[in-house]
Amino acid sequence: MEYTIDLQGKTFSIFFSKKQLTKGLEIQNGKIGLQEAIPELAIKDLVRGSFLGGGSINNPEKKYHLEIKFSQEESKRKVQALLQSQNFAFKELATSPVLYLKEGEEISRFLAWCGANSGVLRFEEIRVMREVRNNVNRLVNCETANLNKTINSAVKQMEDIKWIKQNHKFGELTKPLQEIAELRMKYPDKTLIELGQMLEEPIGKSGVNHRLKAISKLAEELRNKEKKS
């Protein structure tokens, strides 16, 4: 396919004869397809021109979004067919002639295909940093949630132990229950695993949890008796 390229300021134009362009594209049932093979170089030049003339890309630190705006729906559909021939899944707006991508990896692949090598490197650098930052934030949020859960559980356990002592029922607990109760009161910030290792005969997390639940059950029974009396 023969074509010429003209660059004036920021305007990048590729000229085909109408006969050549319509010969290479066909429309069936509202979809555009390729009638004959168009050289990849010609496809790249046409897409590059479309992107330089009406394309934009958001700051990837905020969100991933690349789009190409067209003055006419027909132009959009022809470029969309060329993009589809190169396996780019651009989406389109129903309200205006716009094609867009929102996946970071797809945007990076498109820029690389267009030959924007320095842009790809910068985009990937920001994308990697963004992904790392998001992963770190997720981990921090997860750790914070787990810490809050541990603290809330420890506070509830200590309240139950205090209630039992105030009602002079602590002596009715078995020695293992008394031992774990004293450790919980002395070390409110320790995890169940750490408490289990402090016992005369160390036990695991599930064993410590079982003992503390038994203490909480007794405390709840005492509270219910007080309500009824």
C-alpha cells in the first residue's frame, strides 16, 4: 500500500488514496475487517499518526488511561480495525468517537509497539513503583487489622479475668486456666503463641485459645447469673 507522511508542527498526517484505503477495509454487519494484508509499517504509521494527532495518556501515578479521539466515527472504526489486526483490545465510547485502554500492561505494550521506547521505560518505572506501593499498603492494612483484632481480643480476655476475680471465682479455675490468666494479665500485648511459650509446659496457639475461651465462658456465666439475681 502506497502512502505519504506529512508533519507540520504537532499535526502528523498520513495520506492514502481513498481507493487504496477503502480497498483495504470492509464493513460487514457493523464490524470492520481487513480485506487484504496491509504492511505492518503502514499500520504503525497510521496508528502513530492517530495517536499523535488525538491521543493522550493519564499520569500513571493516578490511574491507567490511554485514549485516542477522532473527529469522525468512520475514522475511529478504520483505526480500530487496524488495532484489532495487531491484537490490541481497545474499547470504545458509545457517546463519542474515542478508543481507550485502561490496563497498565496493555498501555505499556501499545507504547512499545508504537516505538515510544523512552515513554515505555518511564511508564513502566511509575507502574512498578505504584504496584509496589499498593502491595505495601495492602500488607500494612492487613497487619494493622490483625493487630487491632489481637488488641481487642486481649482487652476482652483481661476484662473477663478481672470479672472472675472480682466475683471471687478465680480459685475455682483449674491450675492451667489460672496460669494462662495470670500471664494474660501480666503481658497484655503478647500473642497467643508467645503466651503459650511462657507456660511451664509450653503449648501451641490453639491450646492457649481453648483455655482463654474457657475463662471467657465462665465470665459470661457469672454475668448472666448477676443479671437474673
